[in-house]
Amino acid sequence: MYMPRCSLIFSFLLLVCSFSISAQTTEELSEKINSQLTKIQSKKINEKVYLHIDRRSYQSGEQLWFKAYIFSNYDHKLSFLSKILTVGLLNEAEESIVETSFAVKGGRASGGINLPDDLTTGNYVLYAYSGWMKKDEESAVFYTQLQVENRNANSLNAVISMDKEQYSPGEPANISIKVSDNDETVIKKQVFNAKVSDLNKTYFQEELKTDKDGGFDLHLTLPDKVESVLRVSVSNETLGVVGQEVIPMTEYEKVDIQFMPEGGHLINGQTNTVAFKAVNFFGDPVDITGRLISDQGDEITQIQSFYGGMGKFQLNPLEDRSYKLVASAPIEVEKDLPPAVTSIGLHLFSAGKDTLEFSVLGDYPTGMSLYLSGVLNNALYTSILLSPEASSIKVPIESYPQGIAQFTLFAEEQPISERLVFVNKHKSLKISSSIEEQEHETKSQMSFQIQVTDENGKPIKGNFSLSVADEYFARIGGEYQASLVSQMLLGSELLGKIPTPNYYFSNVSSYTTTALDLLMLTSGWRRYSWDYIFSDKINEEAVRNQGGQVVATVTDKKGNSVPNVEVQIVNTTNFSAETATTNAQGSFILAPHLVPELENIYFKPPSDDMEVAVAQSSGYLASNLSNVEPWESYYQGSVERSEDIYLGEDYEILDAVVISGSKLSKAPTHVTDRYELTNQMSVKSHYFVETRTTEELFADVPMISSASGQQGGFVDLVKQVTNIYSYNGMTGQLLLRPPQTMLYPERWGSVAVLNGSLMGKDFRVLDHLRSENIEKIEVIKTSAMAIYYGSVAANGAVLVTTKKGQINSVNPMPVQPERVTLKINKEFYIPKYDSNGVLEDKGITEYRKTLHWLPSFNTDDFGKATITYFNDQAPKTATIIIQGTDGLGNLGYYVDQYAITNKEQ
């Protein structure tokens, strides 16, 4: 479940539909391919999410800090589609324990999650997905593993012993358990739950009482078939799990070897490159050595893994002969190679910094035309009609962005070979620091400079996040765990588990380059599913979903186009809402998923003096989306704070206030859990108003079908929730409280928010809603929502959540919460020490696992930024991790360590 999905554009193969290469020129072929890519792009717009977290090991009850980057799935530029990010935590049973929503601005969000006090010790999965990803069940949800230790779990300890060193499936097992406390005093006559299970099924479970020696025994028969890891666990109702062990099985030692011929097939009579990958029962890589032999016993070559269980060898298969690999280490295993075929294949024999060189394996008939395409991020970069006499194909790659390029060889009417190549690895942002230029003592102030450049040393202006944590807690899971770079360029693009993703970007060397190409040949290898690709079904799907391009133009009363204004877009079919911003020509392109619903779309420009006109054409391109704010707008000051809420000293936590009829009462305890915004509101004089149940509230209210100035309008429903000061049916403006001055009363109107999207101050935009479709109406009469929607919401807001707006599920996301609530973030505490090393903030523990967390900082015009914080009083090794982007799709990752010493010792 935790493995990322393949988002390389497999559907690119749609382009093979009914065109003959022999009858086309290169230009015509390029035009056809671009057309097919455009169709695919129009229905595959999505986002990718990555979370930078402050560390990877926590205790229950602690705060987990994160910075989220939300990118377009095509060009890795920051996405402006989603306004909401959902972050949650799964336990080993894949149950959602915590789930919270955060506001997104400009493709970024940051905040924290309080880990529950009752979490048991074990592995957990942090997941995240954007609001836009909820629209597509194929979204690649972000996952990363964490370790959590229950702060009270060490009070008891269960020692688990087994009667054999290893078991076979279906064999009897005798397991002994002894429970004691930290002082090794045995726990007598206490009841514990003993369970034997894997991730999917429980095979044995019983409540047993310890004897006078603090122990008890389990006698059971192991399952006949082992599909995942078997564990025996011992738990207590109060303390949770007090001990667990993996049951050693012979199945765990099995090694599976997979062969992946370059280009897709092993070709007769040609020198083929054959990649292989060896994994164990757990899916972890296993390095092997062995021999490749023929069916007649001849040894062809010696075989040895190169990195991570991957390797390759050369083989010229002869017709009517078969071959197998006989591995001798770590265990003996034999595996047959796939049979050779008569075909044509693509072979990469040279990969330079600026040029790739391919050759074609196999003989092809005279007069057959071959065509090579190179595609990355669903854009065509290479289009070459091959000459029959050409011995090699040189492909310039300077114009390619960094990432996985898909090279496909076409013969006549179909693709016959494919090769994935990671291009321009060197184009990652280069991040360095001056951390090594100073001594690092306990309680000392740290101040060092960050420098960011491109591959040519040019200073880069970008947005980054930084964590400094105790090395013991910072990189649990290995030195080469996933980073922003590896997740966006590998983890979200390839099938299967990548054990050490950041290894391939740790340095640029011939060794890591070779290892990365082996990853392309193995994890990136796949054969075409010809039946599906050429089936009528997929072609019908393409036609049905490609739709057309809808261009909308905003004009004023004189007919002049209006640039750079935001338009609210409401889909009255499913009660969803989003926004778009006009470009310099006053136009924007409607997102593809809204095109089929055009007749149900309502457009609301920012002023009654403006009109929206639409025109439909074809050939939608994701890069034409106009609701993208300029990157430069995010460089306001040296440090960006727009994503986080920083409260002053004069604040207090207020209880929820519920209005039921005319009676005010304190909210019951469960409201705090369900409505996080209520409990998190920390600004003096703010209060939160919400309805109890839709059925009770709207029982006597007629269906809405007319303007808000008349009976049955949406404002009539608002009046059932709370008293309002005034409503102007001519302008749609609603005042929740008296204005402080009678001057410019239009500035004092509240705003309407539908399913998290700001709809403006004209409440007539919500007249399409029907009461049976509304799940909840919430009213905030003060400026609380200004922290999310700016000064326009300073006079209160009416938040509407529709039932249909919540039913879309995302597989494999957990069950969605009943409503979206936004969390107001806390500020990361930064202690200060005086000149004598005394902590100025008394009462604060001086030992910190996370020394510093800076979710958002910008480099200046010279690519520089200065970082300042204090070390704590404990000697340790600290790990610095910096990640970020320049906003143009270029990603950066930096890791360093320094030792903190105690000068007094």
C-alpha cells in the first residue's frame, strides 16, 4: 500500500493509433504525436506532494513539523490548483489515526501534527494528498515511514522465546513469553493479549494470565502459506504493546530473480544487454553472484550484482537454445531467462552529458521506416525518422529537463522497443553552507550562510525549508532515505520499492550514474500490453475524456478585456468551486474536468461591471493554465511567513460556541475533536458558530430556487443559523455585524466560502444550493478567517460544506473526514541563551531532538540566506537537511552534519 504508483505516462502509447510511419514525414509524425500527447495531457492533470519533516523518529505526544511542496505532475513547478492539503497518520493495520487539513498557498503549506499520547511503539506511515488529487483515483499519494515510541511503553517488557531457530509453513510452534518491568521484577498473575498475525490476518489470539514466574506459553500451528511477515505480539490494555518478535520462517530466505532485457525483448542473434534484479521475501534487494549457463551446460559468463541487487550482463542468444542463471550466493537458486525472439530492439551504448547515442539491434526489411521519439513529462523533445543505413542515432538532450525520458522505437504502425533513460542528473540545484567554518559548542549560537546555485554556478533565487535534528532521530531508515529530489524524480515515477532513493543523487560519479541506469532498466522496465493499447476501449476512453478546450474571457462594460483578475467557478452539478486568474489578454482556460459540465458552470467575476464569455476549441495544454501566480510575488522580505500563523502575546484559547435556536451553550467535548478550527482558534474575541444537524435546522425551510432577496434564498438558511445585521438583496451583500462606520458600507460585508473556496461577497452566487445538499453552515462573525482568505474576510465569513462535495474518495487514501477543517499552525519554539549560557526562557527543557525547524525561507538575488539558531546543552551529532525549489521545476537537496561538543568537559 505504501509504495508509490507509476506515473510515467504509459498512456503515451495511445499515439500508435492508426498512422503509418512509412507514409509520413518526420514533421507529420511529430504533429500527430504532439496531438496525442495533448489529448493525454488534457485528462491527466494532477499534482504531486512531498513533505519535508523535521525528523523521522518521535515519541507519542510530540509535535511533528512539516513543510509541504505541491507540484504539477508534468513540469514539477509549484502548483496553484489546490487550496487544501490533508495530512494524516496510518498505523500498521492501515487505519487512519490522525487526519488534519491545512491551507495551501502557492503550492506550499506548512504546519504541525500533534501525535496522540496513546500511540503504541512501532512503525507508522505519514501520508499527504492535495485537494486536487481527490479528483483522481489514480493519484500517487505521498507516503513516508516514521518510528514512534510510546513514552510509557518501557515500564513493562515482554521477552519472547521460540523453540526453533526457523520454522516451515504449517509447522507447530511453541513460543514462551516472560513479562517484567524495568527493574526486571516479573509481573505475576496479570492478563495479557497474545497474538500471531501478519499485516492482513490474525492467525492466533488469546488472553492469558502470567504465572508466578511472570510467564506463559503459546502452542499453535503456523499457517500453510506465508504471504507477509508473521509476528507474535504481547499487549496490555493500559500500556499497549509491551513486546513483539518476528517469527523466523524458511520462506523469508527465498530469493527471486527477475530479468529485464533492454528494450523489452531478448533478440535472437544479437548482443543483448540483459538487466536483472534480485530481491528477498520482504522485497529488499539481495546482492548475488553466479553463472549464466546454456541448456547444454556451457558457461556463458560470470554474474555479479552491481548495486542494490541489480546488475547486467551481455548475451548473444542462439536460435533454439535456452539459458538460465545459477546463483551460488547468498543461497543457491536457479532462474530461466525469457526465450529469445526475432525482432528489432533499441540499445543505448553511449550516454554523455549532452548527447545520447542509440543503435538498433536486429535486421529489418528493406523499405521499412523506423522512427524514434523521446518524451519527458508528456512533452515531445526528440523526433527522428531513421535512415536504414544509419549505424547509430545521436540524440541531443541539452533541452531536456531533468528526469526520466522515454525513448520509443516505432516500426511501421506500432512501437516495438522502449528504453527509459534518466537525463540531466547534473541539473539539480547545488546547495552549500559555511557550517564547517566554525566551532560548535553546547548552548552556542549558530549562524551560517546558505548558498544556492544552478549547475553552472549561477546564483538561484528560491524557496526552501530547513531542519536541524539529533542524527539519532533525523535519519532513521538509512542515510539515503527519500528526499524532495528523489521523490519527485524517481519515487513518484517508477513502479515498486526503491530502497535507497537518494543514493542516486548523493553525488555525481560514474558509479552512481551506472546504478541509476540499472534502476531505469529494472524498476523502470516494462513490456507493452498490446491488446489493451489497441483495444477499442482505450480509444473510446481517449475520445470520451479528451473533451475540448474552453477559453473564457473577462470583459468590462465597454468590451475591454480585463487582465489579472480572479474569477470564481462553481460547478452546480456537484457543488464544487475553484478559481482561475485571467492572463494579460484577460482570458483563462477552463480545467479539463469541468469541460463536460460546461452547461452547469457558473462564473462570477470580481465585479458586477464585468462579464465572462466562453468559446470552445480543441487541443488543451496543461502549460496554458492561467491561474498561476508569478513566482516573484513570493519574494516579499527575507523570510516568508505567509504560510504560518504567528500569534502575539495577547491571546487565549476560547471554547466553542454553538447556536441552537436562540440559546447559547458550551460545545460538548466531542466538538473539539471534530472541529479542529474551533479548538485551534487562538485570537482574542474570536468565536465560532456552527449548526447542530442539517435536518433539524432546515426542517421548515423551503427549497432554494429564487434570488436571495426573496423567500427561499440561501441567506434565508443563514438566518436560521444566526442573527445577521443586514442583507442587501440587490447587491447580494450580507453584514453579520454592524459596521464600525457608516462610510463605505460595501466594505463591511462578510464573505461566502463554499467547500473551502472563497466565493466573494455576493451571496447570490450560492443561490444554486438546495437545502438537502447542504451538510453544514458555519458562521464566523469576526476576522478569524482573514488568516486564510486575507483582509477581504476581515468582517466575518459564512462557511458552507455540501454533502456531495465530500463524497469523492481517493484510492488508497483512508476514509475522508466528515468535513474539511483548517488547522491554525503553532510557531516552532526557538530558545535563546545569554552570554553565560543560561537559558533565558525558564522552565523549558534544554535537551531538544529538533534543534531548529524553518519551514520557509528565501534565498536572495545572490542565492544566499543566513540561518541563525541556538544549540542545546547536550553534546550530539546534528544533521542539517535543506530542501526546496526555484519555482521553475529545478529541485535541490542538501544534507550535512556537525558535532556539538561541551567545552566544560
